[in-house]
Amino acid sequence: MKTSSRRRDGFSRRSGGFPFTGHRPWLWCCPASTEVERLDDGSGGKTAVPDGGECTQHADCDGFVSEGQEGSACCAGTCTPTQKDYAGIYFCPTQCKNSVLAPPGSCDQTCHAYHECGGEGERACTVVECLPSCQPGLNEYGGKCTTGSCYDLHACGGEGQDACNVTQCLPSCRGGLTEYGGKCTTGSCYDLHTCGGEGQGACNLTQCFPSCSGDLKEVSGKCSDCKGWTATCSADEECCSGKCYATHFCPFGEVAVGNDVCCRDIGGNTDHDNCVPKTCGI
């Protein structure tokens, strides 16, 4: 008598012991599977869980793409939009960090808030603290953050102020200003140091060069509008040396004729053919 190949318990030897038609062997053989059944959408398929819905794994969430990617993830049992961290990787909000040294859950904050850096007048943050180094609207100058310029921050480079050094600002003076002797000015070094003008003291080498402005000459430490050596003159007071005279030789004497000096002839008369202009001497 032949024995039937079909057993009463619904198993078939031919099928290898799995339930017969209508059963799914992968569910029968793996009762410990944690795969979550998605909601039935009425058409035989499954609907993913929207943000705010309950979940047990990332794949349950409708917006989930893959780990580290923008979208949604299962965060503490709820489908939640992910947040981008300092390295551009997406995490659950409670795990996301906005800098290397920041605590988890900080991506919705500014790293400047808990590192005490990056604010107005504060030191600029390091790369392991915050990027960018200063809060929005601030600029880094010389390791500090400010809403203005490096000149405002360091109180240098302005009219009459000290010129900034290379660790503070470049150029050393604000636009339109020039550095003279370590100071910034819209005028000249003579204006800045109050020297080199007519009747003023002559400037030293750390202030201005030459020591007197324009055509002024230095005489005994002061600047004067006098004529230098060999310049033509008519009186001693015109010369920086205080000496205005003719340098030619007249054996019978000389006589002043305007700005010139003429020799006398043997008879004592003015020799108009032997005249030279007076010049400042030494």
C-alpha cells in the first residue's frame, strides 16, 4: 500500500518540510525576525510611517534614505527629520553635534554659545570649536571678532592714531590715511608731528624727511623761509646764513646797484661792465 506524500499537518516531503501553498517559509523559519510590518494602504502594499509616527527602525520611516543622509530616521521610537552636523553628516537631533567639541543635541544651537568665543569683541573660535570662527555678521581680525573693522577692534589706524602692526590690520592705516613715523594722518608727516613748518622746529629722522617742508630750510634747529647758500639775494636777512654778498674781487672797491654789486674803476666810478649778483654765503 502506497503512503501519501501529503501529511495531515500540512507539510510536504517534496517541499522540504515547509508549509504548503498559502504559507511563507521565510516567516515560518524565522520567527525571531524584527522586521516591522508597515501599515496596509488598502491596496495590498505597505505605507511607510510619516514624521511623528511610531517606529522601531530607520527603514520604517517614509523619509528614510540611508544612514547619514538627509531625510528621516527612527529617533527614540519616533520618525524624525535628521539634522546635518559639523561634518555634513545627518543624525537624529539628539545625536547631532555642530562642532567636534560640542555636546550631542547641539545642531539646533550655535557652537559659539557654549564655547565662549566668536562673539563681539571675543576671541575667534578655533576650527575644533566652531566654523565659521565668528558669529554671523561678525568678522575675524587679529584673532578677535567684531562687527566693524580691524581698526575699530584694535583702536589703531585712524586719524592721529598709532599705525596698526601686521598682527592687527593691513594696511596699517585706514583708507585715505598715510603712515608717518608710526602715526596715521590725512595730511603729511609735518602736519602729524607739528614740525617742519615755517618757524617750527625741524623734524627728526623718525618723523619726517627732509626735516623742513617744501622750500623751507633748517637753520639752527628751526625751519625758515630763507635762501640757502649761493641763492641770489639783496639783503642779509634773506639768507639762511645771514650773509648776502658778492663773491667777486674789486681792487678799487665796490658799489651796490640794485641786487648786484659792481666794481669801481680806478677813478672811483661805477664800472657797469663788472657787476655780479649778490648771493647768500656761508
